[in-house]
Amino acid sequence: MEYWVIVGEGGGFEEVKSVKSGSSGAQTGGINKTTVRADDVTFTMGGDGNAKVFLCGEEAAPPDVFMLWGHYNEVFEGISRRLTAMGARSINDIDAKRVVCSKLSTALVLEQAGIPQAKTMLVTHATPAAVVVKNVGLPAVLKPSDGAQGAGVVLLHTEEAIAQYLSDLPACDGRAVLAQEYVAAAKGKDIRVTMIDYQVANVIQRVADNPDEFRSNVHLGGHIRDYELDADTVRLCEKIARVVGLRLCGIDLLETGEGYVVGEVNCTPGMAPAFLKSEKFKQMMHSLITG
Ligand SMILES: Nc1ncnc2c1ncn2[C@@H]1O[C@H](COP(=O)(O)OP(=O)(O)O)[C@@H](O)[C@H]1O
Ligand SMILES: [Mg+2]
């Protein structure tokens, strides 16, 4: 079985060699895995209807199954539609990926399903700071809807600071910014639940090492430790994975002191070696690709 992992922006493509210089391939349990950079995949469409796929300009047979690794973008969507139309199977549906790569769309979809979330508001440079304070309180978290790894996520303590932040936003550029109620009990901590085929595959807690840091992203300097979920929260995660429709995802939970709210859902969850080695995880990944 031919399996391609197509790595793009936000998926660590910088560490993947171009097909030109010999991409990494690995064979395990009947799966022939090829990791390629999104840049190396091109294809034709239209014309005589005989579509072709190319890896670095060389015609290639489409894989049986593929995974898009990184943030949603137009190129990923094209690759996904092209390969799917040729009979390849995508592990994560491209429309589901587009939704979770927008914190704005994710919040709306989860709200429809009655999933608990922090109060969130779409804001623009034209939003009065007083309205933000009235609706999400102080301090407030402001963040780009399409961000990752904690970049641009800020905690603002005063209405003046929010006013300044908002006035610096560009006009009508179509990039959503969200203001969110601060979950104080979760300061510097969150829980990452990795889901495979709508089941919990791994649970860790992420903890910021810097006591002044409210963001728990490992990229910003933090550590991970084991964590156990109660049965209700396991069911909550199963529901979230089904609602967003991703066979592989990472769900971030923030502890409020009275339960959990969903922080975000990630379609390219970090694969820490610590849990990659577990037999259960390996088996779940194997059936994800083959099933
Ligand atoms: N409303 C909030 N209350 C408390 N902590 C938050 C809140 N929003 C974000 N954080 C913290 O900041 C981190 C990064 O925010 P997140 O929304 O996950 O953006 P990113 O996609 O950049 O990771 C979270 O993992 C969490 O630790
Ligand atoms: Mg996050």
C-alpha cells in the first residue's frame, strides 16, 4: 500500500528533503510510506481528462492513501481534490481540515454541537474595546483565528490595551481575530488529547516552564507530563472528533476548575516520540492508514 505524507506550511516541511534530493521512504507492515514536500506535488486537470500527477516533474502513480500535514491552504485543497478524484483516500477530509484551521469556524461548529467553550468574540479594528470588555471580560485573550504555536496570542489586562491592539489591526483583510474570555484556572497549562478514528489515542498535559507565561505551547518552552481523563471527558473528546470529522486530530482542553472547555482542535497534532513508541499508538496509526 502506497502512503504519502504531504508536508506543507505549519507541518515542518523545512525538515523534509525535496524529492529531487531523495525524499525519505519507509516500509512497515505492508505500508510503503513516502514523505514529500507539498511543493514537489503538481498535477494536471481539464483538457482531455487524463489527469497526471507529478513528483518534482516526474509522472507518478497516485498513492492509495495520503495525509496532508500542515495548515490548510489552497494548494493543499487542490492536491486533496486531485488525488481523491483519482481514487486515493485522504485520511483527514480537506473540508474538515479547513474548518479546524480556523478557530472562528471551529468555535461556530462546536457551538452548534453544544460543546463547552470559553466565550469568544469576533473583533475587528472597528470594534469598540468597551464592547469587547463587556462581552468577554478582563483580562482578555486576543488571538489570530488562523494562528498556531501560540504566535500572536496575547493576554490584555486593560480596556486601553485592547483599544490599542484593535486599532493596529488592518481593515477588511479577511483575516479573523478573536477576543476570548481568559480561563484563569488554566494558566500556562492545557491538555492535549490525540484522537485516532474518534478514539482517544494519547493524553498529555502541557505545562509552561516560565511562571509568567499563560500559553502552554511546547514551542514556547514548556514540558509535557502524563495525564488521565475521566470517562465523561473521554466521551466529550469522542464527540468533538466526530463533530469536526477528523480521523486524526489533537483536541486541546483548558481546565476551568469546574470541568473543561475546548481550546482548539488541531489537524496536525505533534507526534512526540514518547507516545509514538507505544504499541497501542502504533497499532492505531496502522489501522488509520490501512482502514
Ligand atoms: N482563553 C484562554 N484562557 C487561558 N489560556 C488560553 C486561552 N486561549 C489560549 N490560551 C493559552 O494559550 C495557548 C495558545 O493558544 P491557542 O488558542 O491554542 O493558539 P495556538 O493555535 O497558537 O496554539 C493555549 O494552549 C493556552 O495555553
Ligand atoms: Mg494551541
